[in-house]
Amino acid sequence: MRCERASTSRPTLSAYFAAHALLPGGWARDVLIETNAGGDIERLAEGAKADGAVRLWGPVLPGMPNVHSHAFQRALAGTAESGDPARHDTFWTWRDRMYRLVLTLEPPDIEAVATWVYLEMLKSGYTAVGEFHYLFHTPDGSRYDSPTETADRVIAAAERSGIGLTLLPALYTYSGFGQQAPSSPQRRFAMDVEEFCALWDALDARIGRNPQCTLGVAPHSLRAVSPQSLASVVTHVSRRRPEVPVHIHVAEQQAEVDACVAWCGARPVAWLLEHAPVSERWCLVHATHLDASERTRAALTGAVAGLCPTTEANLGDGIFPAQQWLAGQGRIGIGSDSQVTIDPAEELRWLEYGQRLFLQQRAVLCTAETPSVGGTLYRVALAGGAQALGRSIGRIERGFRADLVVLDGENSAFRDVTGDGLLDRYIFGGVREPVRDVMVGGRWVVANRRANGEHAAKSRYLRAVAHLRERA
């Protein structure tokens, strides 16, 4: 029996048979995976017989977490790539173009774009996403009747697509270090601490203990919050939910580092480590520009570096010191950020290639225990991503969510390859459409490369993008 698109109803336990699967202890043969009605892995056996279980089409991986997403920016991808030789294009000039998009988005557009983006993520092998969400108000800064209007659209997009969601509402109050007033486009997401905490509480009540949706918090960046508001918000949410993930943009651009030094005399990561309770709950998004001291101290906190190599390359951010970070026991997760690419294999490939270009050597991010670069990268990103999203994912193990990615066993790239060689082929082999089937929370959301509701979602996305261009 082959894997087919599943209905929404299923027996109490569903059984699947993988000839080859990546388990926490390594690659295993003839693995029987049984999932319960709640979407968790209930039983697991190696060296098993298929009996009546559904036979999967190829090697099975834990689904990859996507730690950092701005879904709406998919509508901008590929449209901001023309420059002016007389002008020095930077992240900040790109941001001006992004803000023009921000001013055209209405709630239905946010939902339509996010739904399609999440389906793209699923088809590529991401099974959970951290949505760093800050489009809370109308384009002119006035409030919607419901303060959770746009966040509800993101939640609806995740529910429609079937992806696991960690929603990260972002506090954004200022336009720059020293509590500078927000610019006109930033009125769309600017709010004070009291308003933000009320919004967060409303979302907490809305989401509750949903196994497919987790709530975190995202002080946007040190330039967008004050020391007082950063402390107040982290304290508030931690009292409600001590385990809540905390994500923050930090040290993405050298200009940001310079501005932080001018403001307080310290580099941003150094300031954060001195003034905030950085711990395993935190995800330091980008953290591109670290000096040796910051790198050592930040790694010791157990925080995850949330890296988005394709976006960081697209924006000219710089190269994260991944080799030194991992050598210091630092943790890493990957994200699609601005959605110029939606492909975990490409993020991992560029994470390694950036190191190779900078160091002028090959096979940089591997260990003596795991000489395979693909094997090292995939495992590191699984563990760091699950930690950063605060979800029981990233492992094919009893008690974890049944988030599975089935590679196409009929693809010639995966023929006669075993173990971590599969991950090397997957990440570095230029394989077209390597992912065949995807399960999230025990439910098949992609079958034979087709996502549930794909045709309708794509039509809504294309209509939304057409309307955005008309309004621009």
C-alpha cells in the first residue's frame, strides 16, 4: 500500500512503515511509526514488519522547523533587484521598498499570501514556522475593531495550510536607537507596552493549548524598543507562560552595530547579554555581526542563532561566524525570512557555502563524529529550530509531534544511497523536487508533491498580488 492523501478522519492509531528513517540515534531500517488521534507519535519500532501499515515512498526525515518568517514579504520577492550604479544599495534601501508594500496590504491579502507561503514551505519540507508578525494596524496607523484582526489572519492561514505555527507578535515602538519616533509606514505596527501586552493576552486566550499553534513574543530589535519596554514585555509574558519563546532581531547589519555603539557605547549582542535574561528560550535572529566575546558569551546562554542565509545574502548583511559558533557549542535554527527562497535545503547549503567562500576551504560545518556536512547541518537545524519554536518537534520519537518528510525514493539522486549520504545529496546535490509527501501533526498535508487546497490557495494568492500592484 502506498501513501495517499488522507482524509481528516482517521483511526485512533495510524501505522506507517519506513524502510529508512532518521531517528534520534541515527538512521534506522524498517521503522514502524504509529501516530495517535492527537497527532503525536505513540509507538515506534525498528526492524519491524510492515504488516498492514502504510508503506512510505522513500527515506523519512523529521520535518524541518522554520524559525523566522515574514510571510507577507513573499509578495516582494524578486521585485527589488534593480539598482543604481550611482547609489549604494543596502538593507535600508530595500526596507524602503518593503514599506511601500506594507502600505498596500489589507487583512484578506495577509491571509491569502500567508496561506500560499505556508503551502510552499510544506512542499519544500518545512513543517512548522515561527511567524514574526508586526502588521497589526491599518495602513494609516488606525486600529482595527479587533486588535487581533491581522494575527487572526495568520492563524487562519496556518490552519488552512496545515503547518505548525509559533506566532511571534512583535513589539515595535521606535524607529531607531534612543527612542526615535516611528516613521509614517511604521505607524502600521507601532504600539506602546500597555497596548502590546493587552494584544498578547488576547492572543494567548485565542490560542490556548492548541498543539498546532504556539504563542511566543518578539521584541522587534534593540532599535525598535527601549530597555524599559523590553524588560516589561518579557516579564509580562513570562509570568503568564514561563516557557514562552522570545525572538529578537539583533546585529543584522554593521550599520545597526555602529548605531548601537553610538547610542550606548556597547555592541548590540553585548548590551543584550548584560541587560536581558537571555537563555535557551531566546532566538537571536541573524546575529550576523558578533565579535569573539559576544560569540562565546551568547553561545553559553543556550540561545539559538536564527539564521536566514538566503535573505542575509540577498540583503547584503554579511556572513555569520558559523564555524566558531558551533565549535563553542552554539545552537542554530534556519528560517526563510523575506521569502526570496522557500527551501530548507537551500538555506542549509548557503549556510555552508558562505563559510566556504569566506574561509576558502571545503566541508567546513562538520564534526569528527559526523563528517557528513549534510548530516551535521540537518541535525543542528532540527534541534535548534525545535528549541526556538518551543514545540515538541524535530525528532521521530515517541511523544513528539508526527511531523514527517518523505523524500522521493524514486528520484535517481537517492538511489543506492544510505545514511547521511542521503542528506548530502538532498542539500548539495541540486535535486529537483526532492520532497514527495509531508505529514504534520499526524495528518498528510502534502501527497505526491501536491499540497491540500493548493489550487485554490494559489488562485487567492495571485489575485491578492494583482490587487497589491494596483494599489502600489
